[in-house]
Amino acid sequence: MQHVTVEPKLIETVADVTPTVLAAMSRTSNPRLKQLMESMVRHLHEFIIETRPTEEEFEYGLRWIAALGHHTHETNNEVVLAADVLGASTLIDLINNDGMQGETMSALLGPFYRGQAPACECGDCIARSETPGPTLYFKGRVTGVDGKPIADAKLDVWQASPVGLYENQDAEQEDFNLRGVFRTDADGRFHFTSVKPAGYPVPTGGPVGDLLRAQRRHPMRPAHIHFIVSAPGHKTLITQIFSDTPQALVTDVVFGAKTQIVGKFVEHTEQHPDYPETPLPFYSCEYQFKLIEGEPTYPVPPISGSKSGGHR
């Protein structure tokens, strides 16, 4: 749909505002920026005209947006969290990663990816400090959509502690607890040890928490482990492998759970020959990640690599 450029004029009525603003932006040199900003202005103005906010409501909304920045710091990204709980992050994810070529479905990066996790050997345990919860043995394989193994693929892994906190939020956990980077062997296989993940609440001490309470929504995420899987010549996969009840999955506060990435976490209540000395019960999970061909990229961490601890 083409929009006729309107010369700037003094605004006299509501009908004058949108075309005048669009005219002011009409000389934007970057065509994609021009498209995005024109569409955003049209939809924003239509929203305002439709809902007719009072001046007090508008001022409250501006304070809420400003508070997103005030609550974003080295251990928490409230802006990302807001995009997640409003469903915007999942829409962006599905638009760009629809899973229709046979690849593993993606999931949200989330607000707590730090980057810079230590390199690990296959079989290493990423629980670097005393961490409650049953032991989890996770193993898997990275292949192309054709099933051929991808050697030396990189898996960046992180998860929250079963107490409901990522280690950068918790002064009791060692730095980079429950985070690690693994590489696949010649057959595309990898394995590591951890603790079984548990569901946890997103941070509710800021403006996102205020919104959730006003909407009478719970803040819970289902149990999951984060993965970034990358390899030369393949599109980078950002995903989560879930383990929780059907109710917890369908009411994920950030709308991130998908059927394809629900893992099979097997509970072991008897000794197993592969893990003869592991206290009971323990869990195991096996998952195959399938990558499509493409240009590998890597996300910018939404929080810094430093740990200050104690923040939620």
C-alpha cells in the first residue's frame, strides 16, 4: 500500500497529526528504517485514536516504559522481559524461525544469557557449586536436517538452579554455575551432567511484575534448559528443552514452550549400569538437534558477563 507524501503543515485537528508526522520522516535515507518507522507511527497513532487514553494514563504509560530502563542493569534486562511477557519475542521468533524445513524449533534467548561461559569437556558437570536437585544426565546429537552428524558443533548451555534463580541473580552460587560450552565429537554427539531443571518465576520486582499482577497472571516459567547450537555453514539455533507438566507448559508466562522441544526426561528409581553410583532418583534425557544450512550468527548477551549476585 502506497502512502502519498504530505507537505508539513500546522496541526489543527486529530486528522492532521499522522500525515504531518509521516511527512516529517519522509526523507529517511534507509529504506528499511523508513518502512519500519512509518508503519510504527501509523499503528501507534491508530492505537491512540482507538483507545483515547487520558493524559494521566499516557503519563503513567511513559513512566512504565522509563521504569523498564531503570530496572535494566548488569544482572537483569527488564526490556527483554517485557517483550517476552507481551508475546512480542515469540512472534519475532516464529516469523524468523518457523521450523518448516525439518530443523529443531527455536525458543526465546531470554533475559539471562550472559555469554562467556567456560569451555567444558563432554561429560563434565556444569553444577559448579552445591546445587540442590536430582542429578540429570543429558546427552544428544547435532545433525543436519538430513540426519548427517555435525562434528565440532558448539553448544552453549545454561539453566536456572532448582531454587529458581540463575547464578548471576544469586550470591550463593559460584560464578557461571549451571553454564557451560560443549563441542560435539566426530559423530555429532555430546553429553554433560547437571541437575534436573525446575520451573521458576520471572523477576517481578519491576514494572513487568506490576503488569503481571494487574493482569492477574502468574509469573512462572516451566522447567527448561537453554541451548545455543552453532556450526559453520549452518543457521544458529537458539532454543530451550522443556520438562514440566502440560499445564505449566501451556501457561508459560513468556509463551515460549512448543511441543517439539519438550524433552523426555526419564526418572530412574533403580540403579542403572551406566550410572552405578548416582544417588536415586536421577534423570536422563536425550535429544537430537537438527540444524539447517545458513550463515551462523551469535546473539548479543542481554546482560553483562560480570556477576554481582543477590539481585532479582
